[in-house]
Amino acid sequence: MALSADQVLGRVLLVTGKEEYLNHRTVLEAREIVRAYDAEADFSDVSAVDLTAGALGELSAPSLFSSVRFVVVRGLENLPEESVQGLVDYAAAPVEDVAIVLMHGGGQKGSGTLTKLRKLSGVTEVKSAELKASEYPGFVAAEVRGRGGQIDPEAAKALVDAVGLDLRSLCAAAHQLVGDFPGQRLTGELVGRYFGGRAEAKSFAVADLAFSGRRDQALEELRWALDNGTAPVLVTSAFAGSARGLARFKGAARGLREADLARELGVPPWKIRTIRGQAHGWSEGGLARAVRAVARADAEVKGAASDASYSLERLVLTITDLGDAGWGRWRRPARAKGLLLRGRRRW
């Protein structure tokens, strides 16, 4: 929703919802509107827990330097009960040339205050609803269009798959693509070429293959990643993330929708399918041993051992050997098709 000056100045702007990044953008948009109206406007940022009736009166009064004020009140859900009525009274008759933004992070806490504020004509609400998994590509497309670009639907989905569900990162990636390819329609091939080679992505590819029991492919991917400059610590970080994801998946409440499960685990929706497939091959004991193996490798690549490449290869072999019987028994690592570095000690 694009804001206008008459929705901000002399009113109360109520920003609600759990999408923190979208809430932040709404506040920035409102701030720019006030700045365009009066470059000398006075700006204040306070926490609702400190908002007494007296403090609200001081914030909404004209300053010594400007009659226009912009006040952001964060954490409305934490507003003291004794301050609620004073805030509602102010919102019923907002001061001209003063813009007050009230931010509520979602949830039930403070819902009574929201109900009272929503009934007032002087209040404008901007709500950032949580995006469903299927809505992220559309969000990306809208960001690209907002920057004057065009993107194919499959390219928008590929960008979500590559970057994940963090809206701030998605926006930055979309804006970067539009800026780097002005006037060019963004395709899936372009997104793959631009983001597919990221070191972080390659590290997670190695971890995914290893935790899925695909030893040969994991070793090949590891060698490719290291030869192309991927830092060893990124690889151990990816392995740690995969181990945590599997542990959280096994401990998550059953019956959750895929999108809800993805949010709980902190991964993109497509990753849930990967984790679900991996989980069949892992027991709690196996995961515990995997965590210890990752911790050992992480310490080694950070200086505890002289050969980071060997430590990572041993980590791949250890992880693929730890999976449950669901994968079947693999051969001993020493016979892994000669994929270990020539001249290195065999594991």
C-alpha cells in the first residue's frame, strides 16, 4: 500500500503484523513523506514501554525548531495499561502537522489497544500479513516491477530457492539484478548464473548430498567447491545447519503445513522436502554423532589441523557412514572410487 501525506500527517499510522521488514519499510516510507513535506521536521523514536501520558504530550507538541514532528512508537504490545487511554484519546484527535507511527509486532498481546485504535477515524492501519510459501515469487516479481524491471515467473521462483525466505535478502537480490541488467528481462537462466555459483549455495549442496547418503556426489561437489575458492568454514557451517535442521524436523509438531514447518525450521519451503527425505536415514543417536563430527571438523578447519581439505573429506565420509540402515550399508571410505586427494592418507 502506497502512503500519501494525508494518511500520515495529522493522523496516527498503525503498523501491524509479523513481517518485520515490511513494517520497517512502511516506517521509512512515512518518514520520507514527512521529510518531503518539511526537511526540518523533528524525528523521534521511542519504546511503548516508556510511553507515559506526559511523554506522549511532550512528543506530540511542537518543538523549538519545527512545528512538524514525526514520532515512531515501537512495541505497542508492551504499552503500559495506564497509558492506553491517553494514547486512544490522542488518536481520536491527532495534532495537526504531527505524524505518530505505532508499531505492533502481531500476536494477541495488546489486542485490546488495537481494537480501540481501529475504531477511530484518525487512525490509518497498514498490516503486513505473513507471506504464504506460494506468495514469495509474486513478492519478488512486485519488487522487480517496482524498480522498473521484468522477471519471468520461473526466474522469481528460482530467486526464492537460491536466496531463501528472508524478505530483506530477497529485496536486495531483486534490486541488484534489476540494477545490473537494466532493461533486460530477468530469466531463470540469468538468476541461476548470477546466484547459483555462490559459495554458500555450493556449501549447502555438499551438506545436502552428504546427509542424504550420496557419498560420491558429495565428494565431487566438495572438490569442485574447494577448487573454486569456497572457504572451508562455509562448508562446516552448512553441515552444522543441516544437522540442526534435521534435529528440529524430528522434534517439530506433526501435522504442520509445509509453509508453517518451513517457518519453524527457518528454511525455504522446498528445503522441507529435502529434509524430510533425509530424516528417514537418521536416528537421534546418529545425529548426535554427526554433530560431534561437524564440531571436530569445524575446529580443525579453523586451525586445529594443518589440512582443511582432508578434514572436510573425512567429514563427508563420516556423515555418509553414519546414516541409518534406511540408506543401506555403504562401502568403507577407503574404497570410495578414488575420489580422495591423491597422496593423502586414506581414512
